Amino acid sequence: MIVKRTDTTDRVHVTFFLPAAMWADSIYLVGDFNNWRPNATPLHQSEEGWSTTLELAAGQVYRYHYLINGVEQMNDCHADGYVPFDGDKDIAIVDTRTLDQGLAVEESGGRALAVNMENRHT
């Protein structure tokens, strides 16, 4: 799950959350925002689940995935959308252009992508 909030016009606080039922010794958030460094952004475990909060620039789209136990890459099923990545794979995105939710499907380059339409400026 992703929760976004803002207190300025140029920064968005984004909390990335995985449920407590997610078994792992370690989970890291890896993406555009940390230059894809695998150990740069750990999620912290609590009774409620795994989470971390980042302050990201508003008006951007960031690609990311979770890295489980240092080896398994996992997409976020609650991402704002998905884009093609590394040939035949799709990767999750978080969109800081708006804070709204709402999912639709669109075609891009012959591929169907799940995209939150309220998070897009048309």
C-alpha cells in the first residue's frame, strides 16, 4: 500500500507499506529515488507491518520494487501503476503528480498498463 501526503507544493511524503503477514528477514525499497541501490532504503518491521516513508519531489513518476531478503524482487500490487522495464517485465510506479486514487487501464506501446487516472494530468 502507498499513502501520500503533502505539506508543501514541491514535496510529497510517501509511505510504502507491506502487511505484517509478509515473512522476511529484510525488505528494502529500491527505485529511481535511491538510484537503485539495493540496501539504501530499508523497510522497518512493526506489529502493523513493514514500512518506510520517503520525501519525494512532487510532479514526478518513480519506478520501484521491493527487495526481499536481498534476492527476491517483488512488485507492489497496490502501486499507482506499472510501466515496461528491462525488456519483458513491468515495474511498479509511484506518481507524485497528485494524491488521488483511481485505477484504469490504458494502452502504451502495444502493452496494457494499469494506471491511476486521477494521478495523471491530461
